Amino acid sequence: MENGMSALLSQPWRRIAIGLVAPVLFLIWWQLQATSGDVRALAFAPLGSIGAAFVELSKNGSLLSDMMSTLSRSLTGLLIGGTLGIATGVAMAIWRPLDRVLGPLLHAIRQVPMIGWLPLIGLWFGTGQGSELIVVSLSAFFPTMLNSYEGVAHVEGRYLDVGRVYGFTALQRFRLILLPAAMPLILTGVTQGLAFAWITSIATEILLGTGGGLGVTMQLAQTQQRLDVILVAIIATAILGFVINHLFLRLRRYLLRWQAISL
């Protein structure tokens, strides 16, 4: 009997059980606040109402549609901004005159929060989905640019010396030495760019309210005073963001599996 209990409480099950403690306690606290009957209860929706709103949004398909809209906008922005960021960072690290010309400008621009550019971009390109995509792409551009630059610029000199000994061309030196050595930092930049793109997608949807998306649902639910719908959108945002981040971390480990072999 004891052996069976110890097997049931093995390490994976123990981690799951410990991980569920905080969420369960939080849900209990939330329900107590929602049913307290005082003024504070207005800021909390009962769990039953949240569940009913989830069923409502799932049945009419709006929840899945909004999730796909936000996900599509985030990944498209990551693809555009991340690709340009990697290319720019690598080019600046390899060609120092370009770094001296573009570096000060880019470092000055990145000090402004991406949402701060939204009014100006709205004046230039309108307040449609195109402006949202531009802001999301910019949010993914800077972390990928900075990490790609650092990754290539700080490759150890001994690796480059090996390339010179073997007579590598510039392309071979980049493909066989610089790119593999910089890949961990480049992927770190992409990971950060993904997080920024996801957060910025939600923020632009809330501020502009155009097209579809979880942020648009939050904004509309606020005007309708549907706290339950707002919470469903927030929960969906958190879960989907967590899943995306987890999947990308697994992909990152797979792409960098050669590091464990080399050690």
C-alpha cells in the first residue's frame, strides 16, 4: 500500500500537485470575494458566471475567432519584425560603418515604448489593422536586433582564428562560425520578440478596437459592462500566451541540442 502511494506521489505527480495549490487557493479566494455581498463584489464575477460566458463565447465561435486573430497578428508581426531585426543586427555587427550610422538612431527610437508610437503611426497609416501590424512588428524588431547584434559581435576571436587557418571565405566564416556561435543569443532575441509581439498585439487591439482579437473583445466587453467576458478574454490570453511560449522554448531547445552534445 505504501509503495502504491509513493508511486502515486512520484516526482511528476508531486510537481503537478504543488503547482495546483496556488491556482486552487486563488479560485477559492476569488469566489469568496464575488459572493461577499459588499461593494467589493462588484469588481469580481462569480466563477459560475465566468463559466457561462466561456460557454457562450465558445458556442458562437467568437472566442476561437478572436484567439486566432490575435495569434495571427502576433506571429505575423514576429515574422516581419524578427526577420528584419535579425538581418539588421547581424549586418551592423559585421559591417561596423553601418553600426556607426544606424546604431545611434535605432537606440534612440527604442527608448520610446512601442505604444507611444501608435498615435504617430495612426496619423501616417490610419487606425486600421495595418497600423496594428506595424506596431507589433516594431515591438519584435528591437529585441531580435539587439540580441543578434550582441551574438555576432561578441563571437570569441579563437573561433575566427580557426576560420582563417582553414582559409574560410567570408560566407563560410559566417555560415560555419558566426551564425552557430551567435544562434543562442539570436533565439533569445526571438523569444523576447515573441513576448513583446504578443503583449503589443493585445494592447493595440484594446486601444484601436479594429478587426478582431482578444483585445477587441475586452474593449467591447468593458463598454457593455460584461466583467465575465473580460475575464474570459484575459484567461484565454494568459493560457494561449503560455502555450505559445512553452512551444517555442521546446523548439529552441531542439534547435540548440548540439550544445548539449558539444559539452
